[in-house]
Amino acid sequence: MKSKTALITGASVGIGRATALILAEQGYQLILLARRLDKLQELQNELSVASHLIACDINDHEALDQALQNLPQAFKDIDVLVNNAGLALGLNPADTADWSDWQTMIQTNCVSLAYLTHQVLPAMVARNTGHVINLGSIAGNYAYRGGNAYGATKAFVAQFSKNLRADLLGKQIRVTNLVPGIIGNTEFSLVRFHGDKDSANAVYQDCQALTPEDIAETIRWVVSLPEHVNINEIELMPTCQASGGLAVSKS
Ligand code: 8X3
């Protein structure tokens, strides 16, 4: 039987990389998309399944289209799309946040996630099979100081996921929004703090955050369920994290 194919964005590190490794164990062949070719090649060397690398910025839609059009025949039927590429930039309150940070988050987390989904979905519908897995965040479910535009992009991912399912009703195409809390061992905080290692490390100090493998394991589970089962959404937090409740400022 032909192996199933998964396309993973942001595949070079963190959740994307862990997902590649775990789906490879399940026998998936992989299309790995990320900007850094050297990191993708490193990952490819660890895999015992067939893989195809796309070294491109997900925000470069022309390059993305070209890469999709030029997929080798054996990789053309995408069974699972893992929309993992995304980022948070800054933790400043809205009035002092950097506008270009907001633009980059909206462009990557919303526009490019929607763009790639838009490009991949018609072939899934034509084959009447497929699974879109979106990486949301608890920042899209709960407000926190400095979460402003980042949280809003993840609220977009949550509603986009639900609306996809509404459009796909009656088709054998699944859509899942994974909603993780704090995850260690990724470049997430380093990127959020623009490379400031001390600030990034402080986020994970004295608490046991989720790991990329925890999320990858969840992805393994949702794709392994019988095809009539659609997990709409899963919210995960480590036990060291909880929502904080409402606050009142008194003068
Ligand atoms: C990442 C989780 O808690 O940093 O999306 O917003 S959090």
C-alpha cells in the first residue's frame, strides 16, 4: 500500500521537527517545509522514510506555489497538512508594541496559514480524503498582558479551523485545531524576545513546560483515529500553567 504523505510547515525545529519524527515512525512520507535548508537536511538524514524538502519562506507565496507545482509525483497527494509555522513577536503592551511585529505575526500566522490551506485543500476535496492540523495557541482562548496581536492571530486560527469544517461537512476531510500552552525546547521564546536568550530562558525557569514531543504525540493520536472521527480542538497546558482569572485595577 502507498504510504500516506504529510506536509509539515516550520519543520526544521521544535514542534514541526518532533512531528516529522513521530509521523515518520508511523510510516508517513514527508514534505518538510522551512526556511533553513541545512536544518531540513539534518532532519532528513535522521529519517528512514522518503522525504521531500521545500526550503522557502512560507510568506513567499510565489515560491510556495512553485514548490507545490513542482512536487515530485510520489508526493503530490497530500494526506495530512500540519500548519505549524507561526511565531510570536514581542510581549509589549499594545500601545508600545512594534507595528512591524504585528504585521509579521498576522502575515505568517493568519495569511500564510490560510494561503497554504487554500492551495492544498482543493486536491484533498477532489480525492475526498485529508486532514488539516492547525497549530493554534491558548493565547487565542485567553487574554494575557502582551498577548495582543499574537493571541488575535491564534483566535483567527481557531475560527478558521471551525469554519473549514463547516464547509467540509459531508466530506471525509478532517480539521483539527491544537491549542497548546507553554512549550519548552523550541525557538518560540527566543523569537518572541528577538534573540534575547535571558528573557527567553526565564519563561521556562522553575516550571516543567510541555515539550514539542507532547504536541507531536497528540498529532500522532489525532491522525491515527478512524477516519470518521474528527477531533475539532484539543487544548493542552502543562500542570504548571493555568488561566489566571479576571483582574480589577483599583485606584
Ligand atoms: C504559546 C503559548 O502561553 O506563550 O502559544 O501564549 S503562550
